[in-house]
Amino acid sequence: MIAFVRGRVAGISLTSAVLEVGGVGLELQCTPDTIAGLRHGAEVSLPTSMVVREDSLTLFGFADDDEKQMFELVQTASGVGPKLAQAMLAVLRPETLRRAVAGDDVKTLTTVPGIGQKGAQRIILELRDRIGTPGSYVEPGTTAPAAPGTADWQAQVQTGLVGLGWSAKEADRAITAVAPEADQMATPDVARLLRLALRALSKA
């Protein structure tokens, strides 16, 4: 698994970019937004996702981790492969996808070529509990914003659990279970609370 690629931009086309890494040119399939942020000759680091098939090995590059995670997540829905996942991100930003799925917005999803009404309904049904709520993505190295009336640790644990595939309802139940432990901490240890929440879910 190649998690990211860092190198000099050696070539740019409408659908891909070539990064020179250690004297080797790696071609990355990218969305228009990602390509728009690249400059020939510039040193860049792009999160990547590798798709291996019997007759091909394709590397997809992304502007940030949110785009990469969304690319991989939408492929867990029935009928969504790498090409359609990339088309979704070419038309809709990750946050727009979250809002569409959370709001049962079939119309927005059908603006993506290759997604009809039934396909959009299936995507919403299969991803609703895993895609996260709008505004839930947190850049690495930053602190998750707290929801109104919610302690910081609760928002961070919920984001972590949803990101790991648990539904929002399951995350809320786990947070309730570990709340007494958090109350005993002078400063909530989010990593420990997340582990405890996962343990509570595994026992459920």
C-alpha cells in the first residue's frame, strides 16, 4: 500500500499528474480540483490510494486526506468502483457528498455521470451510517470541533468511531458507556477513551 507520494511534478494532463520520485515517474490519476492545485516543477506530497487489478495497477492521487478517505469509503457501496468513485469526487467535494448522503439528497448524487436515481438511493442507504456528519472531518494535527453542548472529547471519540465504520447511534451509545470514566479524568485522555469505547462496542 502506497499511502502518499512526495516528489517533483514532471507532467500534468487533464486527468493525471506525473511525479518524479527518485528518478522514477509515477503517474497518478487525479480529480480536476487536485490537478488545478499542481504546478509543473513544484515539489508536492499527495495522499494516494492504489487499486490493483489482474491486468493493471493504478495509483490515484488526492489533494488531501479527506478526499482520499472519501474515495475509499464510497467504494464500499454496491456498484461503486474506482472510476465512479473518482467521478463522484470530480463533481462533488467530500463535504458535499456528506451533506447529500445525510440529507437523502438523491438529486445532488445524480449529477455524477453514471449514477441514476436507484444508484443514488442505494449509495445513501449503504453509506448513511458510515460517511460521517457534515463538518465531521478534522484535518490531521488539529482538534475536532465540539458539537453544540458536547464536550471536546465526545466529539473527537465520535469522529474516530464513525471513521472506523461504526454508525453514529453506535458511537453515541459507546460514548455514554465511557462517560463515567471521562468524568474521573482531570483532562480527558481521548486516545484511552476511544480504546474504551471500541471495547464497549466489541462487547455489545
